[in-house]
Amino acid sequence: MVLLLFGLFKRRIELVKQTIKYLVNSLIFIVAWSFYFELAIIVRPPVTESLEMWIDRHVTANIYISLSVTIVLFIVNLLFYSRIEKVGRKSDLLLLSILGCVILVVSAWVAGQYAYFGMLEELYRTSRL
């Protein structure tokens, strides 16, 4: 954010373009963080279905969200590269999309595993009472 403001005040257009590209692509980490918090705030395991099915349902939904975010970011990056930066070589675009998809899918899986093991502890505690 500081670089963006610095580039705007000093009228360094290349710095502003690069900073905007990084800010747009950093949305991947915000979405990945939301996967963790979506399951971290749940304190009781579900009673209507098994824990494995419940976690699998959430992880599957998060993977679909990951793929849709990756597609949207690919389109935004494609427009950014072709309209704003006017770069002929777009190998960075493919690399950004693949890495973004990998980051989001792994974060969905890790959040599911973290919630699963946290809920196992809660199930064990409530079954002993």
C-alpha cells in the first residue's frame, strides 16, 4: 500500500502497475485465510452426519471456490497484462494461475484437516461425559 501511494505521488507509473498486480494477486491469500476461519469458528461437531462427510463437504465447497477464484484472477490478470502492461509474453500469467490454484487447494485441504482433528478432540471429550 505504501508503494502504491509512493508511486502515485511520484508519478512512477511502472511502480503503480506492479503494485496493483501484486495487490490483486494477494487476494489468493485472503481467500485461503477465510477457508481456515470458516472452519475454525465452529466449536461443536455436527450431530446429523458423520464428521468425515461434514469435513469432505466443506473441503469440496472450498475447492470449488478455489477454482472459481483462480478463473476470475486469470481473467483479471489476462486483462491486466493485455490492456495495462501490454506485455506480449504471458508465461507469468500461466505460472500465477497454477500457483494460485495450488495455494488455494492446499489451504482448503489443510483447513479441513485442522478442523477434523480439532473436532475429533471435541467428540472424544463429549463422548466421555
